[in-house]
Amino acid sequence: MRGVLLRRLLDAPSTWTALDRVAAPVRDVVQAAPEGLRRVLHGAWLGHALHPVPAQLAVGCYTSAALVDAFARTLPRAARPGARAASTMLLATGTAAALPSAASGLTDWAELHEDQQRTGLVHAALTTAATASALVAVVRRLRHPLRGSDGADAASFATLVLSGLGAAVGGHLAYRWAAGVNHVEDVTHTGPEDWVDLGASADFVERRPTRARAGGVDAVVLRVAGRLHAMADRCSHLAAPLSDGEVVERDGQVCLVCPWHGSTFTTDGEPVAGPATAPQPLFHVEEHDGRVRARVVTLPGVAAS
């Protein structure tokens, strides 16, 4: 029962439609940033969402600072300034990490569904408050290094509470609402290991993405220069149907663009634009006697032959 109540409490922001008035202008500003910058902040170069890296650093520093401050209260008075200096350094490091954490988090947030964005705004408000509290503690200690805690300890502990609450909402957004996760990881496990029929060769027209059922999963099949390519139909970003997407050429490569958020994939399933950072699972494809058959590539990242 307690678990259900906690889940409902954490789910509640997703229904707060009043937050949409805040989300819309912020989303427009974020999406107006250059595509190259947004790809960096999404973590495309890392092959993994960037946001958790600086976010974990910030939360770790804030937690460590509060523990050092609590420990400092048990020390002789003469030893406390050294402990508080260590805490101040941790708080300063956490606030420095909060900037790339916020930038990358906002970039990911701008490409989520509306209900996810509402919860994301609550997460952002809590983490922003935590950073502000950490700055208060740092400024107080830098201004009055010899005056004891001077309220800085209270700000440090408030930072711990706020960052912890923010992390809880952020974790709920990821694990309950599947924001930032790979939505097609299961395909390499649930797709057919044996050859299955996809349809007649004539069903797959040059440069027209076509959905086909491959065992228990959907695949999108694309014919390029006569050769067939197939990948999971659900986009790895938020599970949009890639078969409804557009075929484009990018840097001399034929690519498929997600119809929802613009994630762009090569025929090898690699993301080259948009918010997606995980590649699309691929299928081996064969044509024989006017029929097309396929089986899943069971090793992620291995190109289909």
C-alpha cells in the first residue's frame, strides 16, 4: 500500500496541465539551439545520455558535503574550519556540475511527451532549488570563513534534502515513465532468431519505409539501390513508428527520420541526428523466389549482412 501511495504521489505531476504554460516557451527556446550543440548535450558522442553523468556528480558532492558538515559538528572547535573548507569545496564542485547537468537535462526534456515534461519540470525545480541552496552555503562561508557555520550548515543540509527529492523525481521519470531509456533493447531478445517471412519482394518499394511483422516484433524495411535493409520499427528514443518516417540523404547516406522527434538513423541503425543516442536493432534480410525473409541480429551494434 505504501508503494502504491508513493507511486501516485510521484505520478501526480504528470497530470498538472497548468505546467504546460511554462513548458511551451522553455521548450521553444531549447529547440531553437543549434542541432550540433543539442546532439552534444544529448550525449550522441558518448553513445549514452549525457545528463546522468554531471547529475550524479552534483548529487554525490551535495551528499558528501552534508555528511562532512555533520561530522564536523563532532570535532573539536579548532578542527572544524578544515572540515568546513572541505564541505565548501564539495558544494562548489556540485554547483559547477549543475550547469552541464541542467543544460543536458533540458535538452533531453524538450524532446519528451507532455506528461513526461510536466514531471520533468518538477524535477528541474527541485534540482535548481538545491543548487541555489548550495550557492548560499558557499557564499556564506567565503564571506565569513571564521564565523562558524553562520547558517551555511543549514543551507548544506537543505541542499541534501532538495537534491535527494529531485533525484527521486528524476529516477521516477526514467524508470516509471521511461524517459531517456532505450525503447528497443528488447528486440534483440524477442525478435526471431530463425528466418521468418516478411512478404513479397514487390511489397518493398525503393526508398519507401514499409512496416513488416518479423515474428513477434515489428520491423521497418527500406530498399536502397535495390538492396533491402531492416531495423526495429519502434524508435529507440520514444518508440515512435519509424515506418511512418521520411527517407532523406545526410552526408551522402540514405537515412530514415523518426516522425515524432526527428531522430535520424542510417540503414545500419546508427543515430546521426535528433535526440536518440541508442542504435536501432537490425535484421538480416534475404530475398528468394520473390519473397523476403528476415531474422534478428542478436548482437547489438553488429551490422546486418
